[in-house]
Amino acid sequence: MNTNNRYSPEVRERAVRLFEQALPEHSSRWAAIKSVADKIGCTHETLRRWIKQTEIDQGKRDGLSTSERDEMKALRREVKELRRANEILKTASAFFAQAELDRRLKK
């Protein structure tokens, strides 16, 4: 099951906000993550990833932002489609070249 669709963006944003509010009340980041994750009903690791991605998106941490990640995914998809189209064109070109040679030999 794809967990990306399991929680709405609103739930994710709320969970990250709750974490930020709970952070001063706990002895460590992990303690705050565990506390909020239990309240939200997600796993600790899921919440930790949401927090990490939010920090990247806000520029507080190095890494690919969500928009950069989406753009990279789209570009990879486009490259894959272009490579496939290129292979089709190469095959078609070879087929027509062979057909032209066969036609010339039959004269």
C-alpha cells in the first residue's frame, strides 16, 4: 500500500505543527516525535520523515525540496518516454531502409 495517500496534506501539516509545539516540552526530538505520532495515529518514522521534508522545504535542512523532487520525477519520466520513442524511430528507420534496399534489388 502506498502510504503517501494514506494521510491528507492537512493531517501532515497539523502533525508537524504539533511536533514543533511539543518540542520544548520534551527532552529530545525523538521523544516529541513519539508523543505526537501516538496522538496522530501514524508511525514514528512516518512523522520523522514528514518533519524532515518540511525542514528541507523551509530551507532549514539540506536536501531536495518537494517541488524539486516532483520536477525530477517528471523529467525522469520524460527522458524515459523520449528514449522509448527514439528506439521506436530507430527500429522504423532500419525497417524502411531495408525495405528500400529490397525494392531496389528487385528492379
